[in-house]
Amino acid sequence: MTLFSAPPIADPDDDNSTTYTAASTPPESDATGLHDDYDPIPITAQPTSLLTPQPGRTWLIRAVSSGEVLTLHRGRIILSQPADRASHWDCVETNGWLGFRNGVSGAYLGRDWWLHLRCSTGWHQLWERFHVRARREGVGSVLLMEYWGLKRVGWKVDGGVKILAVIEDWEADEIVWEFVEV
């Protein structure tokens, strides 16, 4: 390939001066009212809860049917309206199992010998292990505990009193849960 040099083009502006002409942007093309953080999804359409909690974050564990949350109250696990940090649960993960540490006591959510929910140990061991599984219907999650197999968390009647507990498959009082990040 051979390159040829072209002669310079004559400049009709022989005084070598620069001319500046101000121009404005027409108003119909002006982008007013836009923000760098614009999100087209309205706030009301954004999710407020998740089906599965993420370790390293703090959650409210809410019963879908009542809107009440798991709360540590006077040493017992109850369902109530959110009550400051007594309703906050730090999610941790150990060997693939989830655990929930209470924001006030620092103890882990777990179960006792009678399978009742409790929050009294400072470690994440066998009786404090949870697995969360999204329901087929897509609404909420089933909170499961490990005890020679996965069992649901729900209501159990003990001595005529409803108690939050690990329940058997034949016990119909399963609770559907959702997790709200704090």
C-alpha cells in the first residue's frame, strides 16, 4: 500500500481569530427533575420482607398470619408486636446451618428437651440449628429445626396452653414465617 501526502486545505479565515457564539439548550430537551438515584419502582411495590434470611444481618421473624414477631420476653419466646431489640435476631451460619442470636440477651434461639422454643444458650449447637425453606405457594417460609430430621416450628398445646415449639407433621399448627431486615 502506498501513502500519498495530500496538500494542505486553505483556511478561509485568514486573520487566525476565534469566534465564540453562545447557544442554549432548548427547554424541551432539558432533563429537569431527574436524580442520580432514580428508581422506577414505587416504594410501595418494593419488597419489605424476604423468604430466606441472610447471615450477617439482623431480622424480625414475623408470623405471616398475625403480623406478630418472635420476641424474647421475660425469658420466654412469644409472638408479639415488635418490641425494640428483644425482637431483633442476628442471623449467623455455622457449618451450613442458620442460627438466630437475640439482640438483647445474646443467646441463641433454640429448643429445650420438650421441643419448646427457648433462647438461653450462648452457642450455636445442635438444638439451635435452623433451616429455612420457601413454601411452594411462594408466600412466606417454613422455619425448620434439625432434630434427627427437619421439623416445623409452630404452635403446640401443652397443659392447655399454646406454646411456640417444634411440631410433628401430624400437628396442624404450622406457622408460615417471613423475615424482615432491621
